[in-house]
Amino acid sequence: MPGLFSKVQEFLRSPQGRKYTDQAKRYASDPKNREKAQGMLNKFRGKGGQGGGHR
């Protein structure tokens, strides 16, 4: 799906995309938020997380 990825790249280069990128960087710089995000990623990847393992 090269079309999808090129659209995502185009969006990230736009002013609105840069705004969201900056917000995400600020959010990720907070250790509590980083821990929350890591837990969510682990849950979606199937590595457990808290209360995970539903299949």
C-alpha cells in the first residue's frame, strides 16, 4: 500500500501534521504518559499488559 504511506508522510509534513507531531512529542516526554503508552502498545502486541491475554 504505497499510496497509504505516502499520504501519511504528506500529512506529517503539513502544518496540521506537524502540530500533532509536536503534541505527541510533548505527551511522550512525560514519564507517566510514556508508561501508559508503553502498556497500551504491549497490550495491542499481545505481550500481556495489565489484564491482557484475551483471545
